[in-house]
Amino acid sequence: MKTQSTNSTDKREIKLEERKVNIFYSYSHRDEELRERFEVHMAGLKRKGLIEEWHDRKILSGQNFENAIDKNLTNADIVIFFVSADFIASDYCYKNEVIKSVERHNQGHCTVVPVILRECDWEGAPFESIHGLPTDMKPVVSKHWNDTDEAFTNIVRELKKIIKKKFSDKEKLNFVNNKKSIKFILRSGVSGQEFDIEAPSSSTVKELLDELIKNETLDRDYEYIFILKYNSQQLELNQTLFDCQVRDGDTILASTTSRK
């Protein structure tokens, strides 16, 4: 483990399948033709290797239906609700897909995008406050569009912005996970002094702190902000004369004791 400043960039190759944005389609089977037409409009993104789409028609014979849906819903980066009166009326969609997806959306684990297919009343739905598509949430099947192709083109153009951002985030995350070492920044909350620290990727936070205290890199009289450089995760590092703790809110992530 060493303390240093460096501008070198690791250009390790990341497998394409690790970067694809997983999209889950939640819909009523009465709207299957519209979902299929939408997939045609998404073909360009799929050809470029940016996305991997999933819906219940991809479940194979012999697979457990509910397990397959739950697994792919959990792995989804984007969940698209194809909203219609039939979708709203579906107890299965509501209980098994909508509730879980909105919960994950609120926790920041995925992005829910309601796509309004046909006129319906979604007031009071769990996704009511989530901005949807097409523009101004004008239904795909309505007089607001010349045809469904125009509406789907509008949707895809907006989705591209979300997809490319998530694709980029995945590249950065995999870049970190595939590194032989991880670079950190440790910044004093009092003096503003910064240290660049490089440690093996297998190092735990506790091991890093032990080493820093051993080498007297940390001043025991100050508080520090501990920053993981590549994913910008910020953790508060509270240091006293004898104890050193890394906290995330009220949760202690790591601690170590150092005595003179």
C-alpha cells in the first residue's frame, strides 16, 4: 500500500456484456402488439450493444415463471411501464412488477419510465409522480401523433439519454472492479490537505486505515473526509486520539484503534 500522486489511466478491456443496460418491459398482454412495435424502434440501440431487453415472452418452457420475472426485474437498470387501462387493471403487474420497480427506483437501484400507450387514468398509481413519455405524456395511440411510429421515435430519442448515461456509468464501475489496485483520495476536513493513496483492490477499509495510522499519514487531531476516487462514494472518517471510524450516516463501516 502506498501514498502517491498519479495521473496514469488503466485501460483494461471490459467485456461488452458487462456494460449493456438491462431493460425490463412491464406490460399487459393486451398491448403486446404495441410492445413488439416498440422493440423494432429499439433495434438500433440493441445492434450497437448498448441494451439487453427482457419481457415475459422470453421465459423458456420449464422455467419457473415467477422466478424468471423476479430475477430479471432485480437485474434491470431501466424498467418501462407500458401504461394503459389494461395495465392499470392487471393485479399481477401491480403486485409483482409495479410495486417492486417503484421501490427500487426510489432507492436509486433502477430507473422507472412510464410510457403512456393509451388514454387511461393513472392518478394515484405508485408511479404517478415519475415523469414519463412520450413528450408531455401524450398517449402513443392518440390524435397527438400522426401514427405510433412518430410517438415511438419520440420515446426512443428521450430514452437514449438515459441509456447512454447508464452505459457510461457501467463502464466506470467495471473499470474500478477490474483494476488491480484502487486509488483513493483522503482529504482533511480542517486543513483541506489531500493525499492520493493507492491500495490493492482486495484491501478493506480497515486495512487501509490501519496502514495510514501506522505510517502516521493521518493526524489524530483532525477529522477527514474519505473519498473513493472512481465512484465518488463519500464516507465520513471520524478520527480521535485512540479510535478511527469510517461511517456512512449512523452505520459504522469500519473501525480501528491506535494507541501511542
